[in-house]
Amino acid sequence: MSNGINNNGKSGNLLWKLLRKHVSAVQMAGFSLASLVGLVIVLLALQFYIDIKPVFASDDSFMRQDYLVLTKTVSSIGSLLGSNAEFSDAELDELSRQPWVRKVGRFTTPQYRIYGSLTFGNRALRTYLFYESVPDEFIDELPADWGFDPVHGKVPVIVSRDYLALYNFGFAATRNMPRVSEGMIGMIPVQLTLSGNGRSETVEGRIVGFSNRLNTIIVPEEFMQWSNERFGAGERRQPSRLIVEVSRPGDKAITEYVAAHGYEIAGDKADSGKASYLLRLMTGVIVAVGTIISLLAFFVLLLSISLLMQKNSRKLQDLLMLGYTPAAVSAPYVKMVVAANAAVLVAACVAMLVCRSLYLPVVSSLGVAGGSVAVSIIVAIVIIGAITAGSVYAIRRRVATLWHN
Amino acid sequence: MDIGGVLAAAEHGYMEISKIELHGVLPAVFASRGAAGSEVWCRDVVLERGRRYLVSAQSGTGKSSLCSYLYGYRSDYAGHILFGDTDISTLGVGKWCELRSRHIAYLPQEMRLFPELTAMENVELKNRLTGYRGVGDIKAMFDRLGIADKMGEPVARLSIGQQQRVAIIRALCQPFDFILLDEPVSHLDEANNRLAADLVADEAARQGAGIIATSVGNNVMLTIDKEYKL
């Protein structure tokens, strides 16, 4: 005889014994598998994106990703005819109205002569120099001591990484000079002698960062302003180089516009921007595919629940007739759905972490440590949470309709 | 008193449905043909706690409809039904669940047992909800109705008469102010009719509850205070 009648709290067992009939293991397995596949695709794509993104971003931590440096093409005929290499206000206006342009910044050039000298060991490098400045907002990660204060007088400088390579592998090698690392060079003071406007002064500069993207030397805008006022002729000059933040780095409209106006994109550094854009695009596509699979899995679950409750509707009604509340009657199916989804969530996160451990060595060989998994796991919880909530709602609604029959 | 108060009080076990009133009640399906000759439909009827009523009827006169209205799973009628002072059309799902496990016991004509569960499990399913009976109590009832040997049998393997007795036991596994018996003994012989009637009558008397039984001919062997022709 099967009577566990003393266990008043265990009416759930009896309910489950009654309601598990018609629960289709195949359908639940189908849902779980489809849901798992969808979720793993979403998570893996997302995690891969998070992990690999620094490979592109680390290309140049000082400058924003989606930007271009524009100049006018210098042609031999143009320079003979004295055509202007500077951008007029009208041209600047037109450029900033382009849909792919987020922001346009001007390179400011010094209006005086600069003589730089770099001393280390007992050797010195002396040369006439040139530098520019851009608005700080175009510098993604400002070095700690960026900025200029005339009282202290130290000038932070960002130089192209190419210059360092040029020195180390070209100049130093042939002249028997010591090679320097990026860390070392930050400690070497650079004397900048500024002359113009009838004055000549020396300020101390220090290299605080290297840029792959900017083929130039950058100083803070404050310093440029201060020095131009002090040593310059005081005239306003139009910029000959522009820095443009673009919304879609790969956009064809950009190259078309640039070609049509006779501009040039400095270097070909836009490639990394394009790659990063492609990475984002591909991640988006894969996440979309995973989301669609997850959605289909959700519909399989809804369909399965609907069928199950249809087949058991008489029993569910009879339980309501006994005085069981709709919540109590729904509980076994709610628990089933929650358990299946929890299992899918855990399995998907584990699968994602395992796959990640397989690709992470490859990524780290590119010099990136890998990002956090928190975002992916939160996304997984949100997706599974939404599927669970939707299913529980469907179960509750179904029972509610049975009440009124 | 509002129903919230009634039920709050009911939870503490001292409030009860003292009477059920029907005022001009007519099933929607009878709306066109009326209910001439009926002593229930379109009348004012008061059913009091502690008394026994027989609603005798021809088939198709709405006997089961009456039970379904009083048990709250159908509301396709005109007129008003009151539990105490509360119009039952105002009751929500939660309140009906409370009424079904604490105040109104019901034996449906079609019994609505779960055939795959044993007789005992069927009874347990109700008793676990209400927590009203001990195991000994339940076994005694099985004993009294002569089906003690059937407790562990799946209901599907019981005869209709045995099933009817299981359903009666299940209906008694809760406190009630009224018990609705929809043709309770239609499949019982005279001896078992008497056993079942006595069990129900004893329980109702113990709780001071009212009995509302319907019949199309095979009357339950109860002493009836008042008979209504439907």
C-alpha cells in the first residue's frame, strides 16, 4: 500500500506523480539542446569579442579607435600654382556635416622654431623639431601627467612609435649609440629651445607615450597655446591636418568623399579600425544567429508546455476543483521549466569557459590577457531568465484559462 | 460583512457560511424556455447550515448546473447567489480555493477521481491540501464503507460503486459548512447507500453542516428536512 499520508508537506510528490504524465522527455531534451547550442553560440561570440578586442584596441591606447587623419594632397602642380594646403572654414563645415563624421579636430602647429636636444650618456642628439597638438578629447587615454602648466614648465610629449624604431634600428645601430626601450626613454629629458617673436627660451620635455597611429609628435594644447602666444606672430592659421572621429570606419562613403575632395588619409592606419569594425560586425552576426536559435528553442519549450497542459487539462481542472490554487497546480511544471533552464545555464557557462580555455593561449600569444567573463555570464543569466519568465508566464496563463472553463 | 472579513475570520476557524440564498437564479441555457414548475429556478430559496435538503430533478433540469454554481466553477446564470451576505459573483480565484478547501465540500456526479492514482492517493491528494484528517480517520472511513481492501488499488481498477465511495471519503476530508452531493449513490445498492448516507450524515452533524443532495430517482437514504423539485 502506498500511503505516505503523514507527510502533509509532500503533496507536491503526488501532484508530480499525477502531472508528469505526458511530459515528453524528447521535447524537453530538444529544448535543452537547442537552448544550449543557442546560448553557447551567443556567449562564445560575446566572450571572444571581449577577449580579442584589446588586440585591436591596444594598437594605440592613446588615440581613439575610429578616427582618421586628413590632409590635402600635395601635388607638384598645386604647389607651383600656390594652391592652399590648408583647410578653409567652408571645407571644415562641409566635412563636419558628413553623416559618418562624429567630430572634427584641428591639428595646431607652432608658429615658431623649435630646436630639440636629447642627452643621454655623454652623447647628445640635436635637431630642429616640429610638433603639433590636437584637442584632448581625441586622445583616448590621457597619460597621467598630460597637460601643461607654465609655472612648472614641463612638457609631456607623445611621439610616433615609428620614430623610436627608426632610432633604435637605424640611427643607433649605425652610429654606435645605445638602444633605448620605451620605458627608458620616458626618463630621458628632452630640451626644447623655442625661438620666435624676438625671444628664445628652453623648456624641458618628457616623452610620456608612443602612438602607432599618429605619425607625428604631439604636445598638449595648453602648451601649444601658451607657446604660440609667447613666441608666435599672433596670426590665426587654418589647419593643414585634421583629425576626424568617424562613426563607421569601414564606410565606403569616407573613401569616396576623401577622393572627391582631393584629401588624403594619413598613412594607412585605418586598416586596424576596419578590422575592429569587421570583428564587431561578425560578432554581431554570430550573436544574432545564437539569439535566433535561443528564440526557436524558447518556442519549442512553449509549444511543448502548451501540448503538455492541453493533454493534462482535465487533471489540472480536477485539481482546481479539489481546492488547489492555480499557483499550486502550476508549481510542478514551473519547477520543471526552472530546473531545465538552470541546467542549460550552467552547461552553457561551463561550455563557454572550456572553449575559452582552448582559444585563450592563442589570444594571449597576441599579447592580450583576455577580458572578464562577467559580462557573458550576466548576459547568459538575462537570456535564461527571460526564457524562464516567459515560460512560467505561459504556464500560469494556461492554468488561469482552465479555471474559467 | 465583506467577504474579506468573512475569509479572514474563516482562517481563524470561527466564521462559517450560515446560509446559502438563491434569488431569481436561472441558468442561461433556460433563459428562453423559462423554468415553470421549478421550486428553485427563478425563486427565492434559503438553504440553512445544519439542515438537509434534497433537490430532486428530472434529467436535464439543471441539477449539475446548480452544483457548479454553488461550487464556483460556472457562473452562466441570471439572478444572485449569496453565501451569508456575500454575492458569490464577487469572489475571486483565491477565495474560491479557500471556500473549496474549508467551507464547501463537493461530490461531483462524475466523481472526478484520478484513475492512475490509488484510492488512498486520491483521498490523500485532498487531505494533504486541507490537513484535516489523520491516517486512522481515513482508514476508518474506508472500513466503514466496506472498501478497506481497495485502498492501495488504482482507482481505474475499481468498480463504479467502489469509486463512488472513494469519492465520498475524499469529499469528507475537509471542514465544511455545506456538502453538495450530486447523485451520491447512483451506483450504490441499498446497503451501501445506507452506509454512505450514514457516514455523510454523521460527519455533517458533527460539523453542524448543511447537506444539499441531488437525485434523479435513487435517493440517498437521508432524513430530509426539505425537498425541492427542480
